Amino acid sequence: QVQLVESGGGLVQAGGSLRLSCAASGITISISTIGWYRQAPGKQREMVATISRYGRTNYPDSVKGRFTISRDNTKNTAYLQMSSLDAEDTAVYYCNVVSPMGLTYWGQGTQVTVSS
């Protein structure tokens, strides 16, 4: 059974930083594609970062230079380091893992609230 458990969300002031974690079990993230997505109230879920099994990263322009995705294969955990946060970054953040077989898994989400 695959489980993804996000943590690290919370309330932060504009300009601040947070690091989200995604602890995986039942799946090996080193051979999977990892993604972080977010969904703000009334908006569609959007991708904010992905990292392939080969370490290739991808970010939308809205977070490029401010967010960094990484993973620690020894801990089977992925991270999203976020800096220079602003109110537009307020959302529920979800961890996503796509296995080598193409199966997709989601975490339960963690709330990030940026106060101005």
C-alpha cells in the first residue's frame, strides 16, 4: 500500500520561507517522478514543481527561482523548499508520485497560508 504523508505547512508571513516534506512508503521515489501541486480556493490544482527519476526539475514561471524540489532517496522523502512567499502562494499543497509503471499517487495535502 502506497502512502504519501506531507508535512511542513503552516502560517508564514509574506517574504518568509517554508519547507514541505513528503514521506513515502510502499513506493521507491528514487525511480519515480515526484511532483508538488497546489490548489487555492476556487482554483484548479496546478503543478509547482516536478523532479524526474533522473533529477531533471521543472517549474512554472510563477515559482521559478523561489521554489526548489529535491529528494532524499535514503529517507524515501521528497521536499519542496519555498522562499519569498506571498499571498498568491496560499493553497493546499499536495505531493504526487508517478511510479515507473505509470501509476499515480497523491498525498492528503498540507495547508500553506501566507499572511501579508
